[in-house]
Amino acid sequence: QVQLVESGGGLVQAGGSLTLSCVASGRTFSRSIMKWFRQGPGKQRELVADITSGGNTNYADSVKGRFTISRDNAKNTVYLQMNSLKSEDTAVYYCCVRGTLGSYEYWGQGTQVTVSS
């Protein structure tokens, strides 16, 4: 059974940095798409960033230039480096691993990121 476990969330001051990680077990995902979503208070879930097996990345306009997504296939892990954090970044962040053609899709439990002023 596949499980995704996230870590790195917490409370941080505006302007600070956090790095989220998501480790998958039960299955390798070297050729999967890995994604980070978030849902802030009173907002719909939104895609933050994703990365393909070839290393191509996409970012939401709201985080472009501040966040960096990366992957380590040997560790079945995806990371989200978050810099220059703003109050608007406060949300529950979710990791998602998706196989080609939607052959599989798994989600982490979510981790809370709170940015205070």
C-alpha cells in the first residue's frame, strides 16, 4: 500500500523560509508527476507546483520566483523549498504523486504552514 508522508510544515515569520518534504513508500515513482497543492482558509484548493519525470517544472503565479520544487528519485521524495514567505501562503499543503495517464494517484495527509507577521 502506498503512503505519502509529509514533513517540514510549521509556524514561520513573514519573509522566512521552510522546506517541505514528501516521502512515498510502497511504490517507486521515478516516472511519475509529483505535485504540491495547498488550500488556504476560505479558498479553494490550488496547484502550487509540479515536476515531471524529466525535471520540467510549473509554478502558480503566486509563488513563482519564491518556491522551488525538486525531486530525488532514489529516495522517492519530492521537496518544496519556500522562500520569502507571505501571510497569503498560509495553508494546508498536500503532496500528490500521479502516474502516467492517471494510472495511479496518491495523496499525503497534508501539513499546515502558517506564516505570521
